[in-house]
Amino acid sequence: MPNSFLVRAPLLALLLVAACDGPSTGVEAPPQVRTQVSTQAAEVGTPFEFDATLGGEAFRGSGLTYTLTFAPAGGGLQGADGRITGTPAEPGVVIVTLTATGTTGAQATQSFPLVIFSRGLAAPQLPGVPFRYSDQGVPLPAHYLASALGGPVTATDNTPAGNPITDAGAALGRVLFFDRRLSANDAVSCASCHVQAAGFSDTAQVSRGFRGEMTGRHSMALTNARFYRNGRFFWDERAATLEAQVLQPIQDGKEMGMSLQNLVWKLQVTPYYPALFQAAFGSAEIDSTRVARALAQYVRSMTSTDSRFDRAFAGTGDSNNFASFTPEERQGHQLFLSSGCAGCHATNAHVSDAPQNIGLDAVTTDLGAGGGRFKSPSLRNVAVRGRFMHDGRFTSLEQVVSFYDTGVQPNPDLDPGLRGPDGKPRRLNLTPAQRKALVAYLETLTDHTQLTAQRFSDPFPQ
Ligand code: HEC
Ligand code: HEC
């Protein structure tokens, strides 16, 4: 794309016309691009001034006069004699086109992006030595490697061979994740809808995007997103990989509203990014593939290994021990196994492996992955999410457990795992104490270490 607007077709036509223009004596050569103007940066509310002719170096030719146009137009900027002046009124990316006209009327043109940032954006505060995110620096615990409740957690790892977690890669991903520059008007970051203290979900039923519009579904929790065997993402699995997924919210018309080209231009003129890309990928080059890889590394690094459930393994490594649990939590753990929950929320990381229809409604309204089937995020940190299910309909774990107990609806696509022998929706008929015990067990999956860790926290000063 950049090349196509550097030299435009009319310029070539003019060159041809000039070449056929008879005897060359006394004929002025048409202007030509000499130096391509690089991407420029400005800030809303701060007076901006720029000589787009680069002091006469932008074009080759003599006696040139210049005109400037802006797309989109207006927004507080004016152009005269090749100089841009004014005070930008709105954040966004403006394409500036500069035309040079020679004494014979022959013209040449070039365009460049002008990024207008919103006012008062800060730079991140990063540690001198990057935090550790890689498997070497933060090894997975033994009970993630052991086979339990449907196999070892690591058998569900969706990390591609070409994008393992590195400390520098995830450190860049962290900055990108919290950077509001990733949205068209610098209003929201990934973290606006994926809040660390809420297990990287949102306690609101639906989230608000860059212009305040509401998302169609509840924000998904990201804890343990690394562990999902088929590697597909979103409630309806529409993204084939995490690397493909992370670029979608940026381009989504409601969420962040930005083209990948504008994203790359914005990051290229943000002073702290070239060094972070250099550290992560060995060169300062910024492109959307690298953005995707860094964001995916950071998201995959959000593994939960220090909940009370994990601590029950400490010392013994024994998955049948749970001596550190209260009697109620132990009862809840047994009910989680005996009620079939562990069949779908499997392994020691409590992850699922396929989308299912759990009978939330008798008649499907949102098809999800087809037939009202949805992916479940890992149940790690589920207690701090505030809202539950793809539409965020439930506001407490008590409601979720009551639903599985007596509320499963006779949807034609209901998963067999939630049907009784007669094919009808299964009823658990739990006592109030048993329901309470199941909730208590789900609360042992809360990992306060992950919810407060500095390496996952907002690096931008408030
Ligand atoms: C405006 C709110 C919003 C923003 C901003 C946002 N997300 Fe999301 N995110 C959501 C919602 C809502 C879903 C679920 C959408 C769906 O499945 O249809 C989701 C789903 C996801 C998932 C899928 C998780 C899974 O297990 O399948 C990932 C990963 C994710 N977001 C990462 C990001 C990243 C990275 C960014 C920043 C580049 C980001 N999100 C920005 C709201 C947001
Ligand atoms: C047939 C598979 C299956 C079984 C059995 C099952 N679940 Fe689920 N669970 C899912 C799916 C799929 C979702 C997401 C559904 C949606 O949002 O539409 C889910 C969602 C949840 C959620 C909400 C997660 C979130 O982030 O919003 C909780 C909590 C939960 N299940 C707990 C349980 C408990 C407790 C049991 C046992 C009583 C259980 N599940 C049994 C498949 C299952």
C-alpha cells in the first residue's frame, strides 16, 4: 500500500508527455519526488507546524509552488505554500497530499500520514530488567505436567512452534495490551475490557468500545487462554489462532475501530516502541504480524498456578490430597467431579476442549459456534468475573450452580453430557449445602498472585 501512493499514475503520464514534447532545449523538466516525507506526529490541542516541502528537498525541480490537501479534511489544520499549521482538534490519522507544480504547470505529488494523538498520553514505566514470562523463567508446576482429570494441562497448549513466549516479547505485549493508542481515538486499550483484577474479563455484562458502543457479548476471561487444545478463540471460535484473534478487536468497528495500517503508523511514531520491538524481535521494524505475536505471547503468559487449588498440590504433588482445603471445599471438589463438571472443565487448569450447548435457553437466540454452542474460558479466577456465560446473564456463582442444578433447558442441541438417561435436561437435585460447597470449590480457583502481579499490571502511569 505505501508504494502505491508515493508515485501516482498521473506523474508517470506527465513524464511520458514531457518525453514526447519535441526539442528539449528550453523545456523545463517536470518536478519529481526527491525525498519521501515520513510519517508525522501531532497532538490534539497543541499547535502544530511542519514544512512538508522539507525546505525544498521533497521534490526535484525549480520554481516549484506547493498545495496541500488533507484527508479527512478540516480538523483544525491548514496548508499554505507547503507548510502545515494549526491546532489539531481530533485524534486520528490524516493523509496529507503535497503537490508540487513547476513553471510549465507539470505536477508531482506525494502523500504521507500525519498521526494526531489525543492529549496527554504518557509513556510506560518499565523495569530495567524485563519481568519474566518465558517457560524457562516461569516454569509450569508439576501438576500442570501430570495427567489428571482428562490429561496433562500441557497437552492442551496452543502455543505455536513459531511463537514461544519470550520475556522481551511478552513485555512488549504487555505495553501494547495497556496502550490506548491501539484504538482509533486513543480512548480504550485491550485492558479496558480485560481487567487484571477481574481475571482479564470485565465485571460489566457487556463492555464499551472506543466510541462508547456496547459489545455484542460478554468479555471473555483470558486466564489460562494458552490451554485450549484446538487453539480457536472467541466464544464462537471464529478466530483460528490466538495470533489471528488479537488483531480482530483492534479492527472491530465497535471495540477499537482502527485499520492495521493506521496502527503500524501510530506505533512507528510512538517514541518507546522501536526499542521494544528491537528487544523482542531483533530489529526495530514494526508490522502487524509482530504486534500479533507480542500480544499473543503476553496473553499466553497469563497462566494461573498459585490459587488455593494449586497450593493444595504444594509439597505432596498429590492430586487426591487437598488437605489444605476446608471440609466444605473438599465436598465441593467431589461434587465438581461427580456432577460431571470436570468432564467439560477438564484438567488441573479447568479448561474445556470444544464448544457446547449447555441449555441456557430452550430456543437458541445466539447461534455461537453453531447450534447455540459456545467455548468456555478456563474456570480459573471465575469467582472474580462478576458476570457469567457468553451473554453475561448470571451475576453470581450461586446462580450458575442453581442453573446447572435445576435450570438446564430442553434445547434441541443440548449437549449429551447435560442430559439424563431419558434424554431430558439433567437435574442434579443438590441440597443448599451442596450448592454452597460447589461455589466454595469454584472460589478456590481464584489466584490472587496472578490478579495482582506487577508483570501483568498497567505499565502506564495513571
Ligand atoms: C471493547 C471491549 C474489548 C476490547 C477493547 C478488547 N476486547 Fe477482547 N474480547 C471482548 C469481548 C466482548 C470478547 C468476546 C467476543 C466474542 O466472543 O464474540 C473478547 C474476546 C477476546 C479473546 C478470546 C478469548 C478466548 O478464550 O477465546 C481474546 C484472546 C481477547 N479478547 C483479547 C483481546 C486483546 C489482545 C485486545 C486488544 C488488542 C482486546 N481483546 C480488546 C472485548 C474486548
Ligand atoms: C457439557 C459441558 C459442560 C458441563 C457438564 C458443565 N459445563 Fe460449565 N460451561 C460449559 C460451557 C460450554 C460454558 C460456556 C457457555 C456459554 O457461555 O454459553 C460453561 C460455563 C460455565 C461457567 C461460566 C464461565 C464464564 O466465564 O462465564 C461456570 C462457572 C461453569 N460453567 C461451571 C460449571 C459447573 C460448576 C459445572 C457442574 C455443575 C459445569 N460447569 C458443567 C460447559 C459445561
